[in-house]
Amino acid sequence: MLVSDQVTIRAIVGTDPQLSVTSKGVSVLKFRVATHERKRDQESGQWVDGPTNWYSISAFRGLAENTMESLVQGDHVMIFGKLQIREFERADGTKGNSADIEAYSIGHDLRFGTSSFTRVRTDMAEADRKVHQGGSTEADASWPKGTDQAA
């Protein structure tokens, strides 16, 4: 069974991002993130961590390359993308579920620090934008005249 939803999560990068390139030249980035809820314990009045959820994150093309240059293990991030809950069975017969997110957008969570943005102007950025917009759309008309739409 495969379930898919769009989600936004706030998480901590749990593994070093790993970048690879497919035989067709597509950049693919994979890493894992952890989320947990902090809440006040009613009896002690202290803040405690709730259970940890782990997600496998994948990003493609320009997003993969930019994320590789921007994130390290331990960074606090915001991720928007497509969540898929996947059932699996290992060779030893162990069954389980995996929570995978195909990222559409990734950024630092500025609640925990500052960030500096550097715009990347490439043909790949334009290709990424069109992929997520389903090709040329009305959004092309919304770009201000004289600006680089590939950003």
C-alpha cells in the first residue's frame, strides 16, 4: 500500500546529505531527518522530548545540488514535499513502514539561527521551476519584467 500527501515538517538533519548523479545526469540527494515534539511534563513542570519520528528525504536536480552546499548534520530545517508511507519487508522477513519525503523545497529554520541566501542562476534552476509548474504556465507571466526567471 502506498499513501501520498503534501506535508511541511520542521526537523533536524540527522545524517550527512549524500549527493549522487544518475546515469542520465540527474543529481539526487538523500539524507534523514528527525522530528520530535517538546512539551511540558504536567507533574514536574519541565520540558521533555516526545517520541522521535524519522524521515528519509530525497531531493533532485538543482534542489539537490543547492541543498548539498547548504546543509550539514545537526541543522534545523523546514521541508515541504510529498510524503509517502511505504511498507517494506527485509530479506530476513522483518516488516515495517518507511516515511519518505520527496522534497520540493528545503530551507533553514530561522528560529534556531541565521542564514545567508545566494541566488543560483542556471539552466537547471529554470528546468526545476518548469517541472514543478507542469511546464510553461500562467506563473511565467507573473515574473517581473527584466528579472531572471531561472532564479
